[in-house]
Amino acid sequence: ATCEVEYRRIADEEDDSGGGGWPNSNHDCFAAMLKLWEHIEMCKTKQLESNAAAAAVDFSRVVILGHSAGGQLALWLCSSGAEMEAVVAGRSLTSAKLPFRPALCVALAPVADLVDAAQRRLSDSGDAVQRYVGAAMGVGPDSKASRPEPWEVPALYALSSPLHLGVAECPSLWVTG
């Protein structure tokens, strides 16, 4: 089985309707994984013939994969839970950790170190990482406060950067080039 997860993108000067960034994009991915797990568990419980394929999904074989910013989100999802609990707590989710342990995380050209990526301006616009982290500031995309540097909000960078979160809960494969 394959499932593609969409998440809110960060806003920019041309389109401020994105609503994504920290922590909303992460929350979207976490909520989607939780919803998928709940749906599969419901299919197993009801044991209906129409649910047979879904009920056959084995969560011990789940691979979470993402590319670029999606690679950052995949790595974040698979990171150790303490930081995730701080971020997700109070967002009306039934759990602050994934209810299953992924078998593998595959990150294709991930933005795994947000501090380094921000300092090196690794995006077409040169400020995508700052806008991603700055979404937590609650100000419009045209404000300087919406693009904080790592030294201005180190705690936000530490919570959102997979490289700074510590050990992944599952094996991970990083593909870069």
C-alpha cells in the first residue's frame, strides 16, 4: 500500500495563504500518519470484506519517505518523541507519538540541518528555512519577524531541525548528491 501525504506549504510575498511552516506542516504530516493508522485499525476491527486490503497493511513494514522539505518532515516524524510531544501537545491529537514504529525513514536530499541551511541560504529565495521556522512567530510573510535567523530563535530551530532532535526511532537512509 502507498499513501501520499500533503502538508501546508509556507507562505511567501506572492501568496500568503500557505499556512504551513513550523509547526503546522509537521502537524499535518503527524495527523495524516495518525489518521492512516486509525483507519487501518478500524478496518481490522470491522473485518468487512471491502476492508480486506486495508486490514492487511502491516505497520511494522511502513517506510516514511520524503524529498527536500518533505525529507525534513519525514526525518522529523521518525525522530525521538520528547521534542514531538512538546510540539504536538495541546493540538487535539490523541497521541503525541506515532502509534507505530516505522521500519525505515528514507530522506531524499533532506533539509536535515535547518541551522546550516538557513546560514547558507539553501533555497531559491534564500530565505525558505527562515520562513518555515518563522511561521511560528504568527506574523505576516512581509514582516522581518517572519524570517528569523538561527541565532534569534535557537529553540525553534532546535525543535524543528531533525539533525538537532537526536536519534531516530527507526533506521534511516539519507540520499544526497
